Amino acid sequence: MTTTNVLFEIGLEEMPARFLADTEKQLEEKTIDWLQSLRLPYKKLTTFVTPRRLAVVIEGLAEKQSDQSEKAKGPAKNIALDQDGNWSKAAIGFTKGQGKTVDDIYFEDVKGTEYVFVNKYIEGATAEKLLPSFKEVILNLNFPKNMRWADKNLRFIRPIRWIVALNNQSVIPIEIEGVTSSNITFGHRFLGEKFTINDPLSYQKELENQYVLVDSKQRKQMIINQIEQLEQKEGWRIPVDEELLEEVTQLVEYPTVFFGTFNEKFLDIPDEVLITSMKEHQRYFPVLNNTDGLLPYFVAVRNGDDKHIDVVTKGNEKVLKARLADAMFFYEEDQKQSIEENNKKLTRMVFQEKLGTISDKVNRVVKLTSKLTDLLEVDQHTKTNAIRAAEISKFDLVSNMVNEFTNLQGIMGEKYARIFGENEQVAKAVNEHYMPRSANGILPTTIEGSIVSIADKLDTIIGCISVGLIPSGSQDPYALRRQAMGVLQILDDRGWTISVETLLQKAMEIYQEMDDVIKIEEGAESHIHSFFYARASFHLKQVTSEQDIIQAVLASGIGNISFAYKKAQVLTTKKHDQSFKDTQEALVRSLNIAKKGEYSGVDSNLFENEYEKVLYDNYQSIKPVVLKHLDQLDAESSIHTLSELTNSIHAFFDHTMVMAENEKLKQNRISLLKDIAALVYQYADLSLVEWKQQASS
């Protein structure tokens, strides 16, 4: 099979860096799908992306589709032939439509009915004929934001300036909004020039000669290498934020790392402000000393070579100076205010239309914080600190600094709280109540921060769902899923014995007390519990991927999430443990039969055989031990002690007719099993587990 090499390049105005990685992924997937739909095999496909171009190189592409033979099904035989056995119009029309004649017809039985068939031979089309359809791949790329330019109708991420389309040395004809394909491309905007490409396989090398590294992985590694060289030369530590690294990689076509400096007076500003200002405004990396102290330097990436780098450095220093001067001004102005003044301003900031202002939210969080401190039985000093942290948890939202850098909320609250005289625990809690800030973010380190974080998140979740703002699909504007996971993560991390249901009830009570102010929608409580059940299920997937285990553990409610996590771990092991087979059979059989009657109490005087008495005595003996283990959150010991009933349960069933004709005996035996079931259910509903031992036995 003869093959060819193909190049497609779409040249554009500079695209936003944050869209490039996803665009390259789309380009690869859509090109692969396109080639598969054309039935054109290939050896290798490589995609490239820079701010000014999207490109695909296809190596070893078949020059022609493979030929195909297929049979086409027509009408049933009784329709294809008339009463005289002649071909009907239906049969003749079918064969003509397939490019055949009635002489090509044969019959085959399909589910008891004979149908007309003809064999078709389809000659494969040439790649040369098919390749122009790559235009549809380009037009089907999706972007978060599109634009139109001049009088054109096409909405695209940026205006298309040139198209390169080569099949070996031949230009593939493509036209998009007046831009026609050729073999001419452009190098770096300032360092390169217009030139001709004659070989698709030389694309990457020829662009590199024109100061364009089309491979984003190559650009990224080049940046990393230059930063590491700078660290070694200067004795610095330059922390590389992966998100920032990705962005600067996609901002340039030919990266050159350089550093500049700023006035040491700006080091009086908190490090977080300086770093945020450098990263968000200028895309700079901060510079640290060996003890992680911030130094008055910054590291940046230029789109070009190192010529006249001193001029570039001075320009960047001048811009950064203005930015840091603004930050210094904001920092000084914020300190002229007070926490009380800022809290008053929160009465004019809307949290959510139906839930009132930020100030209203703070008041609810304070009430819930107080309830939680009582539930957790913390000491008075911790309670006082937690309530104070809740009272001032949002005061920094009206500061100049947070208005400029929203991601510093809480961080600046901690800084300013110290400046305004709050104690260390309160100041830290103001920051920590936003934690975790992301799916796997850092959790609060203080008890106060943990309590206020839970209270704040629960208020948002309960409030939003109560007024009908329930997340659906990918829509979750208030990040309720993430906040619910945060609540569970904190509870798990702290190992607090308080149940999730109790927490929800305490939070809902606050809203129920405000029925005259906030209208709670019907069914809100059910939605809230279902929402947290789904999050708890997701949380337990960290320890087990088996949904039946999760359902078994959560059957009676979420309860203590930390203990639920431990029970899921233990049951996942037991599910695959052959030595646990007898125990699971005994306990599950007890659960199933216990469902067949009502509880009427156990009367030992009604026992007819020793096996009933032995089981009853064993149950009475292990019950306090199991409850003790459950109270101590000892998942392994709890199930181990329950397993001590195994032999007596099997003996009971072997020698006792539970569903006796005598109603009193029947109810007494079912009640005994119900007592056992109630104890097992406090651990998990083992009947929901799809036991592996059963499948293998």
C-alpha cells in the first residue's frame, strides 16, 4: 500500500493561552475521528499548537481507501415477484438504486422470510479527493468564546490569516471565508519571516529555524530548563506553579526566561499579595531564598530570543513597580478601616437574592457555629474564639485588596485580623474557614477554623437548596458539591463523632426559625439529605469502587463519615475473603428472614430447643461488646465480634423452624432475628453486598 504525508496548519491571530490545551486535544480527537470515517489508515498523527497556529502532521497516510464489498438488502421475495413470477417494479427500482440489474438478485432467508439481496463493490476513493474535507474538522472545533471579524460570517476563536494544506508537495484545496490554502506559512511574528514548506515532515524543524517551537511540550521543558539554570546560577529557589507554567507556555512561540528586580520596600506587603500580583497581573514567577523568604526579584518568560533582553527587563520592572505601588496603597488604606466598619458594609452586599446579604449570612453562621461548639463539647475558650471568627469571617470582602484580588479572601482577613488585634486562633480561623478551597485542597488546622468552615459551608448548602437552587448536571454556580465534600473531608479528618444528619438538622433549624424571612420550598429537607448522601457516596469511593459496599454502609444514613469510611474499608476486604463466607451467610440469612414479620419482643420461656437459647445467650453476650466497639469507631473489632454469632446462627437454622405454625413461636423467633438484625444494621446492611464468596462457591 502506497502512503503519503500530510500537513494542515491554520494560522490565526493570537489565541487566548487558557484555551490552547483543550483546543489541541480537540484537534487530535476530531482528526482521528475524521480519518476513521474516511477509512484512511495512517502510521502516526501529531498535533501542534502555539498562540498563532494549530497544526496536524499525518505520517504514512494511505493514498486510497480500501475497496469494499457489501450486500444490499431489498424487498421481501413476495413483493419482488408478481403473481406470474416476473420482477416487480419494487425489485427493478431497488437494483437500479444500487447500480445493479435484476440479473444480480439472489434471495436469503431472514428470520423465516426470504428477501432480495445484491452484492455491491465499492471502489475506495483516493486520499487526494478526500483530504479537502478536513475543512469540516477545523469548523467543528469548539471554543468557550468565538468572534467574527470584518464582514465575515464565520464565528471562530480568532480570525484565520493563512492555511497550509499539503499532501506531500501538493497543495490540498481548502477555502475558509476567503482564505485559501497554500504551502506558505509564517515564522515568529518578530524574529521569523514568510516562507514556503515543501515537505510535511520538515514542518517542525523549519518552524524552529524561524523561532517557533510548535510542540508545546518542548516549549514547556525549555522554560523549566532555563528556570533551573537560573536557580543554580543565582542560588535561588523559584517555585513553579503548574497552572502558571502552562499559561506562559501557551503565551509564547519561542520562550526565553529572564529575571528582573523590584524595590525592597515592597517586601513590607504580605508575600501572598506580592506573589498574586506578579502571577495574576504579569505572569511572573516569584523568587525565594533557601529559607523560603521572598526576594525582591521576579522571573518572566519572553516570547523571543535574548537579544536586547535588558530593555525588556526594564520595561517589565517599570510595569511591576506600578502594580506593586497600587498593592501598597490598597494595603495601607485597608488598615485605616476597622473590622466593625467593614462588617457594617456587608449589610449592603447581597449574598443571594432569596437569602439576603452577606451580613445576614454571617449572622446565620454565628448561630450555627455556636450550636456546633455545643455539640462538639469544646471548651469555653475554643467556643469564644470560634464564634468571634464567625462574626468577622467575611469582613475582608469589602477591603481594597480583596476587591482587587478576589482569591485573597480569607488570606487578607487573617493578615488584617492580626493587625486589628485579634488573637492568633481567631485570625487563623478567618482564613481557614474557606478551606478546603479546592477538591483536594488543604484542610483547616485549627478546631475553630474547622467549625466555622463547616458552619459557613452548611449555611450555603442548606440555604441554596432550601430556596430551590439545586445543582443539576454540570450546573453548580454556588459550588455546593465542592462545599459538601469540604464538610465531609473536615469531619473525616477531625474524626468527630457527630453524625452528618445531626449537623444538617442543626443547620436546617436556623432556616426554619426564619420562616417569615426566607421561604423554604416544599421537599427541601429531602433534597438536602439526598444531596449529602450522593456526596458521601462519592467520598467513600476513595476507599472502595464497589457501589454495593457504599450502599450497605450508608443504608441507615451517613452517620459518622469517618466511621463509614473505616467500615467501607473493612467490608471491601471481607467481601473477597473466603474465610468470611460462613459469617456473611449467617448474618445475611438472619437479616432476610427478620424482614418477614413484626417485632413483638423475645420471651425466653417460649424457646423449644437449646439452639434458640444458645443463640439468644450469645446475642445477649456480644451485644454490649459490639456496641462498645461501635462507640469506639472500631470497624474491625465490631465485625469480628458479630462473627461470633456465626455458629449459633447456623445451628439455629439447622434445628429450628422459624416460620412455625404456632404464631407465638413464629413471632418469638422472628423477634430474636430482628434483635440480631438491628445490631448488624448499626454496622451496615450486609444483605446489600454482592458477596464474592457466594459467586465462587
